[in-house]
Amino acid sequence: MITSQSESLFTRAQKSIPGGVNSPVRAFRSVGGKPLFIRRAWEAWLEDEDGNRYLDFINSWGPMILGHANSMIEEAIREALPASFSFGAPTVKEIEMAELICSMVPSVEMVRMVNSGTEATMAAIRLARGFTDREKIIKFEGCFHGHGDSFLIAAGSGVATLGIPGTPGVTKGTANDTLTAPFNDLPAVEALLLANSGNVAALIVEPVAGNMGLVLPQPGYLEGLRKLCDAHGALLIFDEVMTGFRLAPGGVQEITGVLPDLTTLGKIIGGGLPVGAYGGKREIMEHVAPLGPIYQSGTLSGNPLAMAAGLAMLRHLKSNPSIYASLESAGKHLAEGLRQTDKELGLNHCITQLGSMYTYFFTDREVLNFEDAKSCDTARFGAYFREMLNEGIYLAPSQFESLFFSTSLTTDLQDMFLSAHKKALKKVMVS
């Protein structure tokens, strides 16, 4: 494929943008080569500035569950445009969005809109600390909750991809207030709670982890976290920025029946536009200003265009719950195809899948936590990534990310992907 336009744009971008990209993992640094610059997308496809087309398995890192340039969402944005782009004042759509989220997410009784997932998790942690009058939090190794200072210790996603052990600029005090435990390890969590008795405000967790690759909670794990939080007076926060409305209308908490005290949301609730939200029990959320003393604000929070897009998206998902069964069926088809190829080639890689999320780990170890994920052959993944790109498949440029697909991924396109995977894997495993 010819990528001269992307290469030229990357050279130009590096003069005015750090690393030439506005989010680190986009730089392709861990997989080799240079990033592609995308000019348009539709349904399951991306097109770069050179006119090359790719089957998309990132979907803007999650929000495009109905595919790119969905006509229903596009129409909602077009209808909202003439009324102006931002008011800095309350709108009816904000109420409708709040009511819709509360009706769909089991644990959410009140919700506050923000502008990103990072903003949502930062606000949720501040609220938990203010509500409990405690300072420490527990997060899990390999989970990523945005780039807030409290979350960059043992983080996944781009931090793991680039091999950054810690981030300059995060104070020692902040680091000391962030305790870490391995994912899927209840005894480790209990030990931290006992060692810091009365000082832990909250546990924050991706209930299905997507930022060290897709890692599923073991049976009883989320229930165990709920019990530990109750026993030690700490709040349980589910970061469902990725999983909210993607795995079920009410997220992982609907699937498992485990209800957190606070939930952070994003991605899908903006229909592809920048958005975030945090919500939870009324007695906790009533501590947020102006009703309570815990301050959080944002000029563009509840942006009318984002609300219009998000309302169209969520109303469609709520009215068509069969979408999730179809996505699960497609996910199982992909996972079985990956396993079949492994079998034919005499391989035994770890493959995880739930709904429209999956990861193909270049390790024969079962991946239950970040240490397991780090056993992957990342050099081999990089070679595989490049071969898949040559086959017209656009994957996340990191072993430590879940992949996402949309309702636009038809059976024919699934089979196209599996054929490309087999060709790429043969080349990579022989080399």
C-alpha cells in the first residue's frame, strides 16, 4: 500500500504536536512504522489520506458501536446544529440524557455530565474522598482510568504500551495515596484494606478490563470486591467508560448484578462526540456542588451536540436490545475462528472475548491480570499488526488494548478478517 501522504503529514505534525500525535498510543511506536492519517470513515471502514481502505477494529476506541457515520446519529446532529453549538446554560437534552442514563444503568440514581472519561474518573475519585473523608484509593495493575494523576501508577493502555513505569509530574503524595493490587486477586485487596484500615475512600476498577487487553473478571471476583468495600466502608467505583452500553444496555453491572456505588461513563453516550459522565447513589451524588460541597464544573459539560448524538445512540440501543445478542454471536464467531487458526497452525495463544470486545494475546498463558498480559511477545504482536495492516485490517497499535467491532461487521466481513488473520499469522510465526 502507498502511505506517502500519511508519512508526509506525520513529519509535518511532529513540528507542532508532541510526537506528532494527540494521544500517545496513536504513534505506532510500539508496533513499528508510522501512523496513518485518516480522512474519513463509514460503517466498518476507514480510509487514510492516500485512499487506502481498512476494516476497522478500533471504532474510535469504543464509541462507534453502530459503525461510523451512522445516518441516525448524523441526522440528530444536523437537527441540533441550527440552534448553535454551545450555550453554557442548561438544556432540555441534558435532562433527557440524565433520565435515560438513570433508566438504563442499574446503580445510577443521579448523574453529572462531563467532557471525557478522564474527567469522569477524576471527579468520581474526588467525590469518593469527600464523601468518605478518606484519602487513599485502590486501583488495579493494568487498569487505565484516564490520565489523572491518581491513575498513572501501574496503569494500562498507552502507559503500558510505551513501557512508562511512572510519570514525572505526579507528586509523591499522590502516588502514596494510590494503592495498587493485581486484577482478579481478592486476598491482595483485602490485605490492602486491612493495612490501611479506615483510610481507603474507594476501589476503582474496570469490571471488565480493556486496557491491558481484554481481561475478564473471574467468577466471584466482582462480588468479592463489593463485599470487601461494604465491610471496610469504602466506595466501589466501576469504570464503565469502555463497557457501558457496549456489553449490555446497563453495562457490566447489568450482566453481573453487582452494583457499584459510583459509575463512570463515556464514549458511547456521546455517539462519537467528546463526552463523559459519572453517577451513582443519590445520597452520594447529592454531595456534588451546587447541592453539596464537593466542587466540579465544566464549561462544555452537557454540550448540546454531544447530547443530541448520545440521545440518538442510547435510545436506539435501549429500544433494540437484540443488538447485543447479535454482537455476542459475531464475537463468538471471531473467537472460534481465531482458535481454529491457532489449532491449524499448532499454536495456543490466549484469546479473550465478551460481546463486541476481544483480544488475541501473543502468549500461551491464560491472561488473568497485568503480569500475565506482560508475558506476551510484543515484538511478535508488532509484526502481526503490520501484516494485518498490509491485509487491510486496522487494529489497535498495542498488544495492551481491547479491540472493538460494530454492528456494521457483517458475516462476510468477519470472514474477511479471519482470512487476513490466518495469512498474517502464518507469516509472523514462521519469521
